Amino acid sequence: MSSSSGQLSAPVDPIRSPAAGDGWVAEAVKAVEASITRLIDEFVDHPFIHRVEHSLHVRFAQLLGEWEHLRGLYPIGASGFRTQLIHKEWPEARPRRREGTEETRRRGNVDLAILTPAQLAQASLDQFTDGRISAPIVVELGLDYTDKHLTEDLDKLENSQVSHAYLVHLSRVQSARNHAAEAAIGHAVTRTRHTGIKLAYARHDLVRGRVFVKHLNDAAITSPGQAQAAMEGDDQESSGQSLEVPAGNERERILISVTQGGLDNSYVSLAGNLGFFPQDSLGPSNLRDGEATMLTLHFAGLDGTHQTDIASNYPGFRRRGPWSRFFAHHQIAAGDVVAIERLSRYEYQVLPLIQPRQQR
């Protein structure tokens, strides 16, 4: 191993990841999860916004950089140099074994990693340049890959034993392996239940005009209109194979980025998140055709509770009145994120999250 001066140096011990409960990491996790939600939603709306995976990485780094918490340059120990917190191609924390042997191979890299200011303050320049800092947050991103690549990424994250690891898999290719990838997502959610790894997924079926989505906190891969298609008997993609993915995260909430259209018209889009709500709460498009089972919403900062079902044409909550008051009360702007937390099967709480901007 060589030092920054070009001379050989002995291997250096890694800087450990912060202990569980670290406040800085907790705030960073909020920023990362909200950024993943935005990345998924952008892909749902615009499947060819990225031609190749490298473009996907660039966009995700941009989204992370919108958060004040993750900005800035921080000292690398006493070296006199500074660096950022967001890094691409950061070395794995632990080398993996070669398949079928006890030999370890060279450390690979994770797509993106986030370091803490406190870790950098402890690090020598050699520890930084050699990647000997155990990042508390890492993200693996995939575009148009098969289930094999997805499983390999999962192996990498599990081996690294990272406190907060995320696997994001996006696809718009027509392939017989799509069902295998979605089955792998289901197995992975179960497999990672106690490891801290969270998964997000989106796939465009360009032939049938369908989108299949799982946000980080969704309990299942769902497709808007899937229930209606199944009732009409033309849901060929999912027939014979359930798209339900076992719940893998005990925290039951979804994160939704507020758009300018949502602000102007008092709504949030539930596209890609319908699986979070009971099936019988999804009502017809037109109110004259009746309503579905009512949900009770508690809006943070507003008095009382509010009853609504979900209109299937947006898709979104049918009664919009409380949303305009909620947006005004919290001074919500386009790009802000709201959380919807499940209190019980038919009862939910709506909360604002931190804002990814320096100024209003």
C-alpha cells in the first residue's frame, strides 16, 4: 500500500462507523431516504431520464447535495486538507471471500457512501486515500440489470455490515428475467429484515404501459391499476405469480415529495404507494359512483381528524381540503417531503420532514 507521498506504508486500521443512535447519522438518513424517494418518483415519471447507470449516480449525488446537512468541506484530521461527505466508488468496509474458498479478494467499491464530519476529523490522509473509513451510509444503484446483479449487490452490502445500507434497482427492459428480479426483491426483503438494508425498486413495462414500484417503506411491489386489471382478467404479467413482497421494515411509513402541482391543487400523489393502504380504501374515479372504505388522517398542526378514501384516477386522497391548510401551516414548498405513517390499518398520521434547501 502506498501513502500520499508515494512511499510504502504499513496498512492502517480503519476509522469505525459511529455508534448506533448517532444524531448526525440520523439526520443524514432522513436526507438519503427522501432523496431515494425522489429518484424513484423521477424514474416513474420519466423512465429515460438516464441513458446509463452513471447518469443515475450523478443525479442521486445531486439530490443528496441539495441537503444542507450533507454539504460543505471538512478537515481530514490534521493533514491541512478538506473533503466532502458524499463519495462515489468508496471501498467496501470488508473484503468478500472468493466463492467456494476461504480466500479473500480485493475490496470492491460501493456506488455511493456518506462519511461523517467526526470520522474525517479522526482520519489520517492515508486512511482517507486508502478508503479506510467505515461509512455509516452506503447506497448501491442499478439500472437495467438482472436478478444476478441485484443479488451480488445485496451480498456486497451484507458482507460490509453497514449501519444504513440501501439497494435501489431500476429497469425498463423487456426481459424474461423481470419476474426473477422481483422474486429476488421479495427474498431480499425477508433476508435483510434484521440487517439494516432497505430496498427500493421501479420497473417500466413499456409494452403494457405498466409501472411496478416499491419505495423504501412499501410493504409490496405494486402497480397502479393492477387490481382493476386483475378484475378484468387481463393482468397477464402478474397472473400466477404474486407481486406481494413481505414486509421488511418495522417502521411503517412512506415519504412523498410535494410537487408544485400538488401545492396548487392541494394534493400529494400516491402513485407507487397504493400498496401501503388497504385495498378496500381504493375508490372509483368519480364520486358519483360511490366511495370506498374511509381512512382517518391526522395532520400534524391541524385540529381534529379527517375522513377520506383514495380516488383511483389520480391516484390520491379524494378529499383535498385539509392538504391546503397543512401546506400553509407548515409553509411547505415544492420539493419538500411529507411522511405518512400508519397508526392502524385505517388510520394514518401526516407529518412534514426537514427541508432540502438552505433558504425559502
